[in-house]
Amino acid sequence: MNLILTSQKGNEAKASAEFKEIALQHGLRKLHIEKSDFDGVLEVDLEDPRGFVAFFREYVRSEPFRVHFVQRVIPVDMVVDTDLEQIKEGAKQLGSQIGSTESFKIDIDDRDSPYSRRELIDAIADVVDRKVDLESPDMVVQIEVLGEYTALALARPDEIISITRLKRSS
């Protein structure tokens, strides 16, 4: 999995079809989408996920009313077991890629997590030695807890797409 898509509960099949149609317009042929164990969450494998995220963002800006079912698109850099030490180690690896003058924030979506948001934030903040900026960070450490496993990403804020926010700004 190198992307997570979200949709409203019950609209996963429509979101999947919509995403595949847009991916085909971009020229992607190798694409695998699977429904996760959680309502409204789809796991995607495709080639060049960051390039596709950039295309998708521009597609939504130019055609805001053609996207109805996909709500968010989140890149994934690594997947680990939902174990606090593994999450910390993954965050440490990703955090080492943040420039010494760059700031970051931590975003967490936790689905069936054995840890509280506070536990996760404290653990990650302990291993990422960079300036925190909650309003306008250079980078986002995105944590998506999906029960037994957790997806992590280090992304610029514009690489985590919220369709609603993009439509409002178009």
C-alpha cells in the first residue's frame, strides 16, 4: 500500500471506481485497490504515488465537481505493525528527512488503536528533533492507525489531499 483513500461509509465501491477512472486518465495501468477492514478506507498500490497525488490535486482544482466519492488521498511511505516502538522507529526514520530549518506537525487518524492520540503524539515528538508548527508546517508526519498495522508518511501539507478543502479553494 502506498496510498490511502477515504470515502463515506458505504461508498467505497463508488470511490474506487471514481479513483480508477481518474487514474486511467493519468495513464496509470498498474493499480490495485482493496477495501480495508475499516468503513470508508481503501488501500491503494500504484506506480509513482507522489506524482499521481500531484496530478490528482490539479485534477480536482480544474474539475471540482467531477469528484463525488473520494474524500481524502493520503500518501504512505511505510507500513509497520501497530506497536509503539515500531511506530516511533518509523517516525524517527521519516523525521530524519525533515530539513534542519524545516518545521513539522503530526496528524493522526486512529482507527482501533490501542494507544491514545496523546501517547502517539508524545512518542513521535520525542524522536523527531525539529521545530513544531501546527499552523503552517513545512512537513507533516501523517500517522494512519488501521488496527493491527499503521501507515506512516512524511509529506508536504499539499500532498495530503482533502477534496472538500480543495473544492472550497477552487
